[in-house]
Amino acid sequence: MQRGIPRHMLSSVSISAPHEIQPIRSLDSMEVEQLTQEKLEAYWNQLLQDNVQDEKFQELLADKKVTLHNNNLFYIKVPNIYFDTLLREYQDRICSFFRKVTNNEGLQYRVAVDVEQREVKAYMPREKFEEMAQRNPSMITLRKLFPDIDF
């Protein structure tokens, strides 16, 4: 019994002339534009203008802010983690656009979730008293004067 490629798989294997191999471009040798926050925001607006016909893209990114971290990394700020999953659909489009306009193949972005801190409301009587005492410390003195009153 002979080992090797099974006979039924040989018909699908084809040997062709080798393709010309493209040399790998070094990121160090490329002339890269120095990216600033102002340029990043201008390119962001240009990206939105170039994709004005894509309504889903516009709804997703129109009100988002971008911030530059360093010359090879910028952040897109989103309000919650759900937007991160939605942005993955457009990851190639966003990266290729920014890499093309800046001539920086090493440019990347990350999604930064910018969670708003919500004020905790006091609902129980003790919580209400503690919150009022924070705003007006004389409430503690008043409570000591009248210990029979439940807060």
C-alpha cells in the first residue's frame, strides 16, 4: 500500500507557475504623515462625508468623537459596549481609509467605552437624611437636638 495523496484528491490539485512575489514594504522606510488631533478630526469628518450614502454607517458614527492616543493609535469613543460590536462590521473600511489618507500602514483604532456616571438617587429615609447632611452639615446637629425624631 502506497502512502501519499489519495488518488481522488489529485484531480483537484494543480501546479501552476509561481506568482511574482511582492517585496514587503517596511513600515520604517515609509514616509508617514505626522497625525495631530486636528487632522484626525478633519479626516473623521471626511470619512463621514465620503460615506454619506450609507445610512447605517452615518447613524453609527455621526456623533462619535475620536481622540488621538499616539501617531499609530486613535480611539473612537462610544456610549456603550454594544457599539463596539456594531463597529466591527466597518473596521476594514475605517482602517483602510485612515491608512490611505495618512500613508501609515501601522495606524490602528480602538473603541473606548465612555460610560456616563449616573447620580445615585436616595430613596430610603436614612439615605435621604445622609444626602441632606452632606449638603448641610447642620442637619446632624439638628438630629442630635431631637433624638426622638426618626430620620
